[in-house]
Amino acid sequence: MSLVTIQAKDGASVEFIKKDPKQGGVKDVYFSPDRSYVVAFYRKELDFGSKERLERLVGNYRVGIFSKQGAEYWKNLFRWPERIVEYEKKTGIVVPVYQPNFFFPENTTLAGAEKEGKWFTSAKNFNRFVPEGEKGNLLSYLRICINLSRAVRRLHAAGLAHSDLSYKNCLVDPKTGDACIIDIDGLVVPNLFAPDVLGTPDFMAPEVVTTMKLDPKDPNRKYPCRETDQHALAILIYQYLFHRHPLRGSKVYSDDTEIQESLEMGEKALFIEHPTDTSNRYKIQKNDKDFLPWIDTGKLPYKIMGPYLKELFEQAFIKGLHTPSERPSADDWEAGLIKTADLVQPCLNKDCVKKWYVFDNSTKPVCPYCGTKFKGQLPVFDLYSSHDGKNFRADNHRLMIYNNQYLYLWHVFRNVFPNEKLPDSQKKPVAYFSFHKNQWIMINQTLDSLVDLTNNKPIPKGSAVPLTNGLKLQLSQEQFGRVVNVSLVKA
Amino acid sequence: MRKLPVYILIDTSGSMRGEPIEAVKAGLNSLFKSLIRDPHALDSIYISILTFDREAKILLPLSELNNNLVLPEIPPLESSPTNLGEALQLMCQLYSKEVKKSSLEAKGDWLPVAVIMTDGSPSDTMLFEQMCETLKSNAYPFSRIIGCAAGPKAKTEPLKKFATDVVFLETMDSNSFSQFWQWVSQSFSRLSQNTSREVDELPPPPEEIKLVL
């Protein structure tokens, strides 16, 4: 074992074990003795621009993100390079290691392997190779997608683009819903630092694939940027939620594999679930049983994820597929995913592979994954808010109620959002729901001015209000406080 | 879904006897172990192993990569010629049967990968030359043919005639073999990510392996 101690550019002492490096695309990675960080050396000498970019990454950009609001929060979502080192004429970066839950645990068949995206985006891997306890459920995948959208939103807000969002660069843990973006050193700053990779094939935007054969200096050639990140993010989200790729259907453009690849991902890219052009639908083949039901778009179409995501998928893969400016932003995804999380209900089948599903807005809800019908009463809250305190308008936000579910401040107030800026004091539940003595009730925990508008009756803290069809509740009388309309679906 | 066929051709002629073939066996095992932990490989790779000495044989018919797959034993080696030409011919015959070609009606499989490990020159020179022409003609398109010249006396010239990448291991011990397999498995992994050529860069070979082409 050969321990090397060097001094980083910022003066800190850095140690690593010079043995068996893990080889990435452009770097050799060595662990520190306590395995709390890694030192990754670029195999090729970096040009001036790349060094300058690294300086800013560990300098301004890092400080910008990690010294402001939500600093602690971002530490979990990014593995950000912290220091620059030089050793034997090679440039390296010091990066913290991943949280242990991004590796499969010891008692599983995949012990120690990284939980990279491909384990969960491929239907076959998900069905056959991911250990049972590691598969997660619909809620945890929603959480993964929210985390990724949030991280990308933060990068974009800082004027940066990741440039290579892909399976390997996004670690996920479906058990907890955690996600983390790694390999941040390739960040792109428009007009300042050009990308050094074109991206990973399944995720490259059509305009990048279409123009990659052009001369690098050709002004028509397209490179990774914020809009291409938006494409890659949409692909990741679709893959985590459906375990299939949105553009890899059965349409043939050429009998030459390479031309086919560049057309189906580039110039001719077509959503496999395009509502009117059905030519790229995936045709299920005889040897596909390991991939079912996920690749069956007839059984599990994109619209099972509810109205908010349906619209975003259409924006990403129909309207915006070849029109980068139309693509949903990371912010749009975050908001849509958060609202979708309010539409889920538990599947009554305890063996259901997804455990939860998005309410299909019908009077006869059925779990799309296992076919189990919902039985019983299902309360639905439609949220309304007001800009003048008098007229309340629909927020296009619906909350499905299930047993032991909670109501939070972001449901109560129009101006509160569940994100990294929310102080801990506002993360606590304010009311909960229960099916009690054959009736749905909401129990007020901390709301000061909850009023039953239908019966004109205040509901003090610690007391309950029965949920009946047509009931109107004012959740708070303070500014930005919402009104809800209750519907009871009987199935 | 499309599969990625991988053909591994192993020289089992007399000169491989002893440490060389043991190293190949150990290498195959470690290759296999790393592939069944790689989600890109598990998603699409099918493996076939051929051996060649006096004749070319199928040791493992094209099989889906998964954790139940058992690698067959390589039988003891005898003094024999190195019929590499015959092995390439057998591989092409299997290719015709096993690899679904792309057509204008339906997508085919991903272009296969071949790995050829040998320490010497082919004995069946005529057939060998003929097969090199066939492979070059693109009648059996491969995404990559990795030729590995193993052992201190190995020649790379024959391999250069048909392989897209040629590597040789300067010294033949288990350690250099295991590094070679590690490199090969990373190459597969990249291929099964469907990397298109322009951005396709193999990880550089570890120490002791030199990329000749």
C-alpha cells in the first residue's frame, strides 16, 4: 500500500492510496485512507480553459451554492469538487464520497455495486436483477425525480448546465428516494466554458445528435447546454417512472445500425407514445417477457402518472422534442412532480410492486400495476386560493386523502412551497386524516383558524371535522390561506 | 428488445498449456463476475465462448448473461496446431444463425463484439487469410473485434489483419490477465450503453497492456 500525501492548491493536506484506481471516462480515481473522499486525476493534461473552469467550480460556483440558503440540503444532492491538486504533472480534484445508501447493501446479490440509474431504468434489470428490498415504490421514484429536478434547477439557476446527465452521473436509491448528481466537473457555462463531452447516447438531445457530424467550428453545430439538460432530465424522469426509454420504439429508418441510431435519437426522434403518430410504438416481441409489463405502453401509458406529468411529458417529448425552447424547465418538473405526489393513493394489494398509484380521476379507480380495484370511500381535496381575500379560484392542485395521511403548510398557504428554502419549523404536519368509525375525518393539529364554511363553524386545534361530499373548509384566514372543496368518490 | 452478442475465442493449442491457460480461465471468471454486476451488461449481453486448437469448438453456446450462468470448464490442452482460421469461420457461421440482422422491417441486435485470445500464429494460414478478407468485407459486421496477443513471444501481425483493436500483454501472468479482462469488461459496458462512434472512447489500457492500433 502506498500512501501519498500532497498539498492541495488551497493549502489543505490531501492523502490518497495509490493503488488500483477506478477508471472513469477521463479520470483515474483513488480513495483517501479513511474513504471520506476521493482524488480523481485527469489522465490527459488539461488545457488552460479546463483548469480555469475547475478553479471556478471549486471557487465561486461552489461557494455560491453552498454558502447560501439550503447549503446543507445541496450537500446531499451534489458531489461537488472541493479542491484542486497537482501530482506528477497531473491535475486532480478532491470530491467527497457518496452516501453509503448509494451502494447495494452487503446482504444482497449486488453487494457493494453502485446504485446507478441503469439498474432501475431498464425493465429487465428492475424485474430480474435488482434485489427485492431495493426496488422501492412509486412514491420513492417520485421523490428521486423531485430530487433530480431540484438539483438541476439549482444548477440552471446559477447559470450552469451539467451537460452529461445520464445513468452513471445520477446515483439513486429507490429505497429512500435519495438522488445525487456526480461528475460535476464537466459543467458548462454558456459562452464561457464549452462542454468537453457530447453527453451519453440515450440522453443526448436530438439537435446534438443531428449535428454531431458537422465540423466542430460550424455555427450550426449544437452542444450541450441548459436546453439539452432539460431533454436529459425529462428522459431520466420518464425512465425512472416507467422503466423504459421514451424514444426507443420499433420504427426502422435504416438497416445500418449506426444510421438507425443517429436518426432515431436525432433528426427523426419520435415519442413512442405520440398520440397521433403511432409509427414508433414499441411492438412487443416473443423474447420480451423479462421486460414486461413495463415496455407495454398500452397497459402502462404515460398518462397513468396523472394530469400534471402528462402535460409535461407531452411538452418534453412532443412539442419540445425538436424545439428546445419549448422543453419544460427543471422547475416545471419539480412543481409538477410535487403536485403529482399529492395525487397518489395506496394500492390495496399489499404485494403490489409499486405499492402506490396516481388517482386516475375516475369513479372506479384501479391500480394500473396490479389491476386491484379500489373499494370504499375516497376523499378528494381541491385547493382554491385568492389574491384579494374574497374571490377564490381553483389552483389546479388536488390532494387525495388516505388513511394516516397528513396535511402540510404548503397545502394551507398558496405562498409556501416544499423545497430547500422551507425552514424546519414549517415542515411539520398541521392536520391528519383518518377513516374512523366508518367515516373520514380530518383532525386539526396546529391550524389556528380552520373553519368549516359549509356549516359556518370553527374547528379548533385537537378537534376533528367529518369529511362529507361538497364540504368547504377554509384552512386559514390569514393572507394566502386556502379554501378546499371536498368530494367523496365511492367505489 | 435488442441483444448484444459477445463472442470470446480462446486459443487452446499446446503452447497455451500451463500458466497461460490458467490465467485465461481466471480472467474469464473475473470478467464474468464483473459483468453480472454491471447493469448495462445485464440488460443486453449474450455470451458465447469458442475454443480452437486442432479444431474449433463451441464451449458455451450463445447464452444470456445472468447470475445463474455457469461457465463451462476448459478441457486439458494437448499438443496441437492453432487453427485460428477455423475458429473465425465457426464464429461467422454462428453469427449468421444467432445475430438478428437489422432490416428495413425491424431493428436487429446490436452489432456483436468479438474477443480473440491467442499466443501464436495461425496454423491454417489459407483459411485464416480467407477469413480476414471476409471480416474486412463487412459481411459480418462487428462493432469491435479485440485481438489479444498473449505471452512474451506472441505476434500481433496476424491479429492486426482482422481486429479493430489489438492489445498484447508483455508478460503473461495472472495479474496482467486480470487487468486485461477488466479493460475488456469496461469496453463491453460502454458498448452496451450504445455509445455511437464519435463519443466512443475506450478507457485507456492499464499498465502492461499496449494499444497497438
